[in-house]
Amino acid sequence: MKREAILSRRQMLTRAAMGGAALGLAGCDRLSNATGSRSVLDAAENLTRGAQRALLAPRDALAPEYGPADLSPGFKPNGSVDPDDPDYVQARDEHFVNWKLGIGGLVDKPTQLSLADLRQLPARAQITRHDCVEGWSCIGKWKGAPLGPILTAAGLKPSARYIAFYCADTLEQTLDGTGQYYETIDLVDAFHPQTILAYDMNDEPLPVAHGAPLRLRVERQLGYKMAKYVMRIEAIESFDKMGRGRGGFWEDRGYEWYAGI
């Protein structure tokens, strides 16, 4: 089967599944709270994730990259565009000079990195397509520090299985008052060469509307996995006790945890 056909079928299945999840958001909380239903949902999620990853093998394959001529003339910001979290507002007003990224959890060397520290690390620039579950796509250029070497320097403990991103995004408070935005990925995606902590967009400092000072880019997943306004990173063993236990803001509301494309 040609690669184009595989991609087309994979994208169709993924977006169909996501569309079904979105349609079911109104009732998914009651369903997911039932023990039996939760186990069925988890089994289905694992099956879907396994099928997607089989189509995406090998896991270290790169997402398509483009040239400067392919950049979209405008890149739509989505979700929150100017968080009102007090700590974030202060950092933004100080132009992020005193902002620091916390790295902790199941690591041997918890640390904090300023934006200047991150800019001094080896960087990766990539022009990629951002695919939103809503059905639109944009091509943008991102530059940032690869996540894998940062985690290696922190020294992951053997029990670490996922990386959690805690954000200043207050979208959850706007919707239902449950707290702040978060996201998780596994270690395979965390160490993928295109997974970066982006601080530049289209050769300019990352705009606030797109997640300044730092956003996650995990290029082989849908846009809702690309957490904006990242304030803290933690290595964790499980996300069962985070939020509603599904591994992310939108996942807690019915979207799939693994959003591979």
C-alpha cells in the first residue's frame, strides 16, 4: 500500500474517532465515572493507540517537514490566547526575564531553567504542519530545545513512564472551574527528535497567543497535545490521579489520549 494511502486512511480513522468523541462529550463524564464503562473505554483506547502506532511504525520516523515557501500566511491561535493566571501575568509583564521552567517529579536532579538557559541549549528548528481536531491545518516554523536531552540531564528514575506538562492556561477555569490546563505524553514521544520545547515561531519569539514563553511541539500528534504556556514539567509513573485521570485537559472531556497522525 502506498504511503499516501496509509496516511489518508489513518487520518480518516483518527479524525472520525475524534469527531465521535466530541459528539459524546455531554455524556462522557457520567459514562467514564462508571467502573465497568471506564474499563471498556480504557480497553478501547489501548486498542486504538496500538492500531495507530502500528500504522506509524517505526516510532522514530519523522513527521513531514516543509520549506519556507510553504509557511501559512496566517497561523490560527486556538484555545486560550492570553491567560489571566497571576503568576503568568507577572511573568508576561516582565517579558519573561524572571520566568523559569521547573523540571521535577521522578528525576534525580530537579532543576529550573530560565528562558535564557533554554536558548543556550542545542536547538532544533523545524517547519511542520499543525493539524487541529477541528479540521484546519497550518504550517509554521518552530525552534526550541529538544525535550529528550533535557530529561536525560535531569536523570529519569526507572519508574518514570510519562512526562506531564503543567500550564498557565486557565481554560479549565473558564469551562468548569476544575483547575489549570495540563497534558501528558509517554517517553517514546518525549524522546522523539521532533519533540521540542518551542520558544520561537516563524523566526520570532513565540507570541503570547501561541503559548509564550514556551510550548510543547510533539509533531506526530494532533494540535490539542501541543500544550501552551508550559510552566512546569514532571516525570510521572501514572496520570490516573491527575485531573479526571485521562491524561490531559481534552482527554478528560472525551478526546483520546494518543492523538497520533
